[in-house]
Amino acid sequence: MNPPANSLGHPPGDTMFSKVYARIKQWERSWKSSFGTDISTPEGRRAARRHNNIVDHAFLRRILPNRYKLSDDAWRSNQPDPVHFPALAKIGIKSVINLRGPDRFSYYLFEKEACADYDMTLYDYELFARVLGSPDEYLQLLDLMDSVEKPMLIHCKSGADRTGIAAALYLLDQKGASIDAARAQLSLKYAHQRWSKAGILDHLLDTYAAHIEADPIPVRDWLANHYDPEAVTASFLAKRSKG
């Protein structure tokens, strides 16, 4: 016999579990934001390093930078750690485009400091992995990638999704790459999972590919005059609902 449901129609155990889970998540969010916002003192730096390793998983990226060359002018990677900057300086990086946007936490503070130490200009430009940008957001990103001093490094947190779509758009716009070469920037090689919600970025490129079969226009023209993020999102969700 099933246990009686509460007024919302859920078994009592479900409600209790949901409350406990919500409290755990609330505690986790509070703990994650309780430190790692200061690198101005030795104690603050130690706490920030712990935050960077535990909360932002820097210990993994320190070993696996997910760094690849796109062209003589551009590289892609995950969030660079200070230990990576000697290698970045060696390959001549002059500009760093941070697709995570500015933040008050450890990873950003260490990156900002390292860029200053190695005479690299840091540009903050926030994108999202599971939500499409507007036409203007992608066009402005193309303008930014076109205008910064080269060679440049493009990165997000893991170097998989946001970095992948930025790399794809860069190759299409500034290197005249084929759509297949652009699509390859969103692949398991870079830890991108097409079947996840981040697959909406693949769907963006697929939509452009379908358009240029009949109307072969540059990606900038498509973004400015044909790209509809709401329609692309709707078709992606419909496709996912069919399995």
C-alpha cells in the first residue's frame, strides 16, 4: 500500500527529501561563496588557492589544459592557471579572451594578476554554454576577436562549449574555414558533449549549415540578418524531445 500523499500530491518522503536536498544545496552555495575573494595577503592567497582547486577544479586543469592551436593568431584552452602562463608567454600570447566574464572569485583574480605579470591584455566577454547568444553578442565577439592583438587565447572554464562555439565562429569568419572544420571545434576531443544541453551550440552551426546550402553567405551576414536565437532554441528543444 502506498503512503498517503500530502496536499501537493507528493508522498511525505518526497517532500522531506526535497527539503533536505534544498538545504544541502543552499549550504553548498553559501560555502562556495564564503572564501576565495582575496589574493592580497598570504592568508588570502592560500584560501583562494584552495577555492580555485576545490570549487573551480583547477587541480584538474593544471594537468590537462585542453590547449590547442587554431591558427598562427589564435589558441583555445580551458581556464588558464598561473602555472600555464610561462607556456602561454613562450607561444607569444598577447591577448586573453575570457568567455566566463569578470568575477570576484579566485580563478579570475589569479588570471587577472597573471595577465598583468606577463604583459597580456585580458578581455572579459561572457557567453553561456546552454543558452544561445543574441545576434549582437556573437557579432561583437567576432569584432573583439578580430581587433585584439595577436596571438590570442580564447577560453572558458573547461574549454569545451563556449570556447568551442567561439573557435568555430572565429574560423568561419576570420579564416574562411569550412562549416565542417567549424563543427569540429565542438567535439569530444575538447570534452564537448553534443548530446547534452550544450548541444544547442552544435544546433546553431547546423542551422547555419542548412542555410548556406541554398544561400552561401558569410557567417556575419547570417548572424546579422537571418539568425533567430528563439527559433533555433525552439527547434533544438523539439529535436531533443524526440530523442
